[in-house]
Amino acid sequence: MRKETDVITEKIGQLEDRILKLIQFVKKLKDEKAKLEKRIDILEEDLTKKMDELSSLQKQMTPLKQIEDDFNKLKEERVLVRSKVENILSELEAIDLTGE
């Protein structure tokens, strides 16, 4: 009978050890979860700020894109005007040569 109680006591002790280890493991998991949740909150906050910055930069790009488009159109017009002026000058030179 004594042996049987010793075995039961030993098994209860082993069970108690396992339960204590399990409790410690659960506490560790809860701590890690809390740290991860805090990290997620920080990252979500950073993401929100970055998205706001991106939106702001995109709004700033709209007028810049228009300026770039206008500049390119002006360059094209300049080439066209230059070509027309060169043609007119060539025609004027031709008139001068025949007029002499």
C-alpha cells in the first residue's frame, strides 16, 4: 500500500511539474503575444504615416506633371517655330539673291 501511494505521489509530482511548465510556457506566449501586438500597432501607425506621405507626394506631383507636360509642348513648339523661321529666312535669302 505504501508503494502504491509513493507511485501516486510521484505521478502527481510529475503532473504538477508538467502543469507548472505549461503555465510558464503560456505566460511566455502571452508576453510574446503582447510584444507582437505592440509591434503591430507601431507598424500600422508607421504604415498610416507613410500612406499619408505618399498621398501628399502624389498630390504634389500632379502640378509638377502638368508643368512637365507644358514644358515638353513648349519645346515641341519651339522646334516647329525654329523650323518655320529657318524656312522664312531661306525664302528671304532666295529673294535677296534674285533681286541683285
